[in-house]
Amino acid sequence: MMWGMNTPTVTVYGIPNCDTVKKARTWLTEHGVSHTFHDFKKQSVPVELLPQWIDSVGWQTLVNRKGTTWRKLVEATRAAVTDDATATALMLAHPSVVKRPVVMWSDGSLSVGFDTEVFAAHV
């Protein structure tokens, strides 16, 4: 690497105590992938990035409808999530409902969840 060049970085978004996030971060570290971590609990879901994430993977992928947070929501709240705007509002109000991890790769692409094949394709 030449001095003065920016090192591409990977950003992992999620919650530190999430087992899937832990596995993803461990995999990245073990494979020598420099990454930063954005904690939804401390830093919130990045409102400025949500439109890009939704455009990239769709709100249906981002909203974890199998998780505890989703199941604990009242039925009316779950039923109201029908489009980009309502999904965005839900994810901002309940960061734990976002499927994790969300990974912004150094090439600008996005992945959701942990899949070793997907991760390996980016290193």
C-alpha cells in the first residue's frame, strides 16, 4: 500500500451481543479484514443510510420478521409495516428489528446476515 492512500474499510452494523454479529466480526478478524463496528444500541440506525439500504436489499430483507423484537410488537404495529416509509419508521423506533449484521463492504455493496460464502466473496 502506498502512503497517503485511503484503506478501504468495511463497516459492520448491528448489536454487539447478537450472536450473528459476533460470528461475522470474528470471521472478518480471522480473515484479516479491517472493519469498524456501528452499534445500533449506542449510535442508532443510521437514518441517512436507510434509503440506500432499502434500495439495495429491500425493506423486507432488512426487517427481521423472525426475531424476538418483531414478535413482541403488537399486531397492529406489525401489520402497519407495508412499504419503505413504514419500515423505515419501525427500524428507527426499534433498532433491534433490523436483521443483523448489515455489512457495508469496501466496494460499496451491502449484505445482510452472516453467510461465509458472501463474506468470502468480498475478501
